[in-house]
Amino acid sequence: MSLFKRFFKGIIHDRHPEDETPKVKEKPKPKYHGTVTPYPNFDASSDVSVLQSAIQSKDEDVIVAILVKRNNEQRQKIKAVYEASTGKNLVKAMKSVLRSDLEDVVLALLMPPAYFDAFLFRKATKGLGTDEDVLVEILATRSNKEIEEIKKVFKQEYKIELEEVIKRETHGDFNKALLAMLSAKRDETTEVNMELAKKDAKVLFDAGEGVGKADVSTFINILTTRSGPQLSKTFQHYATISDLTLPKALQLELKGDIEDCLIDIVKCAWNMPAFFAEKLHQAIENHGTSERALNRVLVSRSEVDLQKIIEEYKAMFQRTLQEDIVNDTKGDYQKALLGLCGSY
């Protein structure tokens, strides 16, 4: 796992001091870091009229131009007006004219966020093999409220509890970690308890580097219930009592899915945009571009923190995400991805 060294030492710029020691208990109104914003002077009926013509003529460029410049709430209104005025389902209409990667990203854009996440869970757990990385990515980066909504939608759409699917498809400590995250019990306050950070750092040290076998349950309990700011301070204290960073300790003490899971939780707590920047880089650099990963991250983060992810990407890899997208994709699919990055 050579990426640890790159992720935690040198490439990612340090967190700002004010990010490390938040003082307030209530969440301040967050600054918007998305790349897709509400389209000004939005008119769903006008957009539907344009889309009808584009669908009839199979004009992919026009379809992309409209959908990537509307936020999700506006796309849902377009879907409703399209069905009311034509008597047809917009998703089915798109399926009839689009193909391959462009079809996938357009259909993702037309799903409300919780439905898209539920769909991703379904894809990750259905068929041969389970895509463990996707399960961890979603559960480690969504809020408690979002996780509860995903569970509700999953049951509604697929007629089975998501918890039952995870119990069936995963095993051992990895299963325990996923279920802990799925319970949506993470503390979401921004206040940091310094004494708890010191205590947790010592407990984690004893659980991982003390005498005997690693106590995985302790890692799972702390890493899945503490807030991001609280964990960040815990990691700093851990570094003062150990010669290793916590990710390195996890690498040495654990193996397999549970190792990757807990390390991803640590990365998300320390710097979530950098976690996603690394995901995007892997999607582009690994053997053949992973369009599924590109679609998943760009669509799901476009109204959350994609602007910060783009900034981290450049800081980590010395080139822009948009440059890599241009080099590795083409056509209207490329335009859709660039549009989600705010560059179309």
C-alpha cells in the first residue's frame, strides 16, 4: 500500500489549522463547494421542449448541455414535466437513444441522490462477487441522514433491507464494520473533545500495536462512531505515541477487506476531498479507465465538494482532473464529465 506514504506525507497539503480545532457545537452554514449550481431562470417546460427535439433527432450534445447545467432538483422537475406533457418516461426515452458510458452517466444524473446510492449498492452486491470498495466509499462519506434515506429507498426499490444484503454478501470483521457504518450512529458535531482524542489514541495504539493480536472491534467502534474532526485530532495524538501513522499501523496489523475499509475511513476523516481525488486518479490511471468510478464520484459529489476534489487532485498529481479526463475519454461522454467539473 505505497499510496499511504503519498496520501499522508507530502502530496496532500496540510489541513488548515482552523479545520483541525473547531470550536462550535452547532454546524455553521456550509460554504458551497459543488461544481453544479441551480440554472438561473430555469424553465422546466422549455427544457422539456428542447429535450423532446434532441431525443427525436438523437442529438446527444444538446441532451448533455441541458442536463449537466441543471442541478438535481431541477432535473427531477424536468422528469416530472416531461412525463406530464408527453405521457412518456424520460429515463426510458434516454435509454432508447443513448448508449454505453454516456447512457450510464445521463441515467445517473436523472436519479435523486439517495436513489443513485441505492442503485450503486444494488450493482455492488448483485451478481458474481461484491464490489467492496463501493460499499465502503458510500457508507464512509454519507451523513447519518443520507444513510437512513438510502436504506429507505433501497427497501422501497428492491424489496429487501440493505442490512440483510450486507449480512448475506460480506463476512467477518468487514461485515461488522459495514453494519456499524450502516447503523448511522456517527457523531456529527464539530466540537473536538481533546481528552477523548488522547484517550482514543492510546486505546487504538494498545489495540493495534500492543501485545497480542490486533483488537479489530476497538478500531471499528472508534472509527465508525467519532466525527471527522474528532478522529483527525485522534490521529495527531496517535502520531505522538507511535513511530507509525495510524494507516501504516493498520496496514501492518490487518489484512484484506477490513484493512482497506478502516484505512478508507481514516482517509475520509482526515481529508475527504483528497480521498475522492485519489479514487478518481485510480479510475483514470489503472489498466483502462474505469468509467463506472468516474461516473459515481463526479455525479455524487458534483453538488457537494467536487470543487475541493478538483483542487486536491491538482495538488496531489500536479495536473488537473480536467486534463486527465480529456486525455482518457472522448465525445459527448467527455463533455458530460467536463460539464460536471464545471468546465463545459
